[in-house]
Amino acid sequence: MTQIQPYSISREFKAPRALVYQVSTDPAHIAKWYGPAGAVVIHSKMDLRPGGSYHYGLRMPDGMEMWGKQVYREIVAPEKLVYIQSFSDKDGGVTRHPMSATWPLEMLATTTFDDLGGKLTKMTVSWLPFNADDTAIDTFDAARPGMDQGFEGMFASLEAYLGTLA
């Protein structure tokens, strides 16, 4: 099996850690900023506990709908979330990536919230293919630039949303 390094991206936000964590774990807040640039959240339902899940739907700027699901493995408020990230259908069933048949079905995801002091928080998202074959791992590894673009857009949306709460 191919060995791979996790994908990881970070952003510092001018907001206290408790607030960044709150807007990342409350579906009403998440609906205001989640997804790549231009995406609109059309469904946001969460059961925030180990074994619980977050099921969401996004409408992309071109009108395409994408659905996803996170199943929580570990929650350490307000420091860390560990979950399995998957694409899903509107009913929450795990599906393949709508634009990549070889994308991993599951990703082990970790989001950390580091208190940098002075009402500054560093959020880091790390993904690693989970239960994936070599083809899925290769697809994941080749997609790093696209993941950068998607997360940068999402972080910009989060930063703008946090600015409305100050």
C-alpha cells in the first residue's frame, strides 16, 4: 500500500478560540460560511457527539448540489474535532465524489483550534485517506492544489463571517 502524508492547511483568525469553535460546531453558524467560495449551504444538521454526525448539502455556483457527511470520532471542546469525512447523498448515505470516481470514500479528518492569545486562533484542517486503496490514495495526493483552493475559499468565508460577529 502506498504511504502518504496527510493534507494539512491552517489559517489564523482574529477571534477567540471559543468563538471559532462555536461557529464550527453549531449548524446555524456553519450554514453561514461552510463550503468553497460561492457555495450556499442548503442543508445543515448536526449531532455533535462521538458517534454522531454532521450531514450537509451545498449548492455550488453552477447549480450543482454536493452532499457530505462527517461522523465524529473524538470531540475535545474547544480544541479538536476528529471525524470521518465522506461525500454523501441527500439521505446521508456514503457515496463517491460526484466528480471523481477514484476519490477515497472516507477521509480521516482532524480540525484543531489553537489559542494563540490576544483573541487570535489558528485553525488547522488535516485529511488522510482512510480505508483507501492505492488508486484512491494517488487521486487524493494529486488533488492537493484543488484542496488548497477549496479550503482557502472556505477560510475566507469563515473570516468574513467572524467579522460580522465582532
